[in-house]
Amino acid sequence: MTKDVRGKVFLVTGGAMGMGKLVAERFGRDGAKVVIWDVNKEALEKTADEFRGKGYDVTTDVVDVSDREAVYAAAEKVKSGVGSVDILMNNAGIVRGGHFLDTDDDDNFNTLNINFISQMWTCRAFLPDMAARNDGHVIALASAAAITPTPGASAYAASKAAVRHWMDTLRWEFKERGKSGVKFTSICPSIVSTGMFDGCKPPILSPFMMPEKMADKIYQGYHKNTTTVMEPFIVKFTPLMAATVPEPIRYVMGKMLKLNTMFETWVGH
């Protein structure tokens, strides 16, 4: 590990369960001030009690990140009550499966709004302070679906592709303004076994990842200032394949690896 997180303010959205909770635990364990936002009040209280029982410094708030004004109001509470955010992890997200023509307009809108647009609100709230200090880190949950077509989850794939490209663009913008001390890391895993992908049949060569292992990879990526964390290993080849392998061949490969049908049995939670 290359960074000392003691006393740093780490804020995670959707952090009462799953990946957000696991990464928050790693920051809390190493002495960061942890702030958790989530819409699930019961899960939030349970996680807060658990963390405090372990001696972690934790603050929680019930926040719907798809509500811009709610995000801005909650951000002001954090700044006045805890301090300026040093590390922001945009983790909140949902998954909806189904062929695009069979999906619901509201589901598609909510997927884009929660998975991508909400990250704009949180970054608008906390990035100005990071820019002023020329110090800080934004970690954003994207997906391997941001890199390769994912039949049966078109809105989800679109939202994650938007996150990844937006993060890359922000990194360049901040460098152009001489603010390269602010770091941006995109997280692009294949399927993580958190419940969101229940029912999916993972592609050949890309089995379900254990959440604890992925949380370790995210934490390591933060410490190393990695621009994009791709897991498992096979995912690391997808950008090169997208750039060099003709699309018809990639489609056939998707069929052979059962990528094209993985969402046919999705049930989620």
C-alpha cells in the first residue's frame, strides 16, 4: 500500500451492502473516516452498528443519489459535519435484464439515472474541493459491460460505458487544468457474486468473482492510482480485442463463450 488513509474522509454511495460495504470496511479498518450513503435505511443502520462495533469512524445518511437536490443537501451535511471528502466512491447502481424491446421505459431511465447521472451529482458536489486542493480520488463502478456488448442488459451496459468514458475524460480535463493530483479510477469487473446478477450464467473463462476479492482489487487500485481496474484476468484483453478483432468475429466469440446469453436467466434481487 502506498497511501496513508488515516484521517481521510472516504464517502461511498450504495455502501450499506455488497461491494460498497466491503470497500468501506477496508478504508475504515485502516483509519479513514467512513461516510456511507444508501437508500436502504435498515441495511444502513445495520452496517453502521457493525462498523462501530469494530471501532471504525462511520457516519451514515439515507440518500437517494438519483435525486440531485438530495445529493447536494447531503453533501453539505458531510462537509459541515465530517469535513471535505478526500475519496469518493460512486458505487450505487442497479441491474435490469431483458431484450431492449421487452424492457420498460422507466426501468431503462432509472438504470441510466442511478448508474451514471447520479455520479455527476456527487462529483459536482465534491470535486470542486478536490480541485482546489489538487488532491483527491474518485473511484467509479463501471463494468466489463462497458467494454464489450452485453445482450440482455443494454441499458446497464450503456450506463457503465458512459461511466468509464466520462471518468477518462475527467482525468484529461483535470490534467489540462494542472490538477493531476486528483485521481480517477474506473472499476470494470465481470460478474461479481453480490446478488445483483442472480440467475445469470457467467461466460466461459469468466466465472463469478467473489466480492471480497474484488474489494481487495479496488482497494489496491486506489493505492496504486490505477486508472482502470479490470477483473478477472480475461477482461484485461477486451479493450485490445474491441480495437483489433472485427465485430462479426467478436459476435461469434460471444456466442461460443456464452456471453451473448448470460442474461437470459437473470432474476437479480
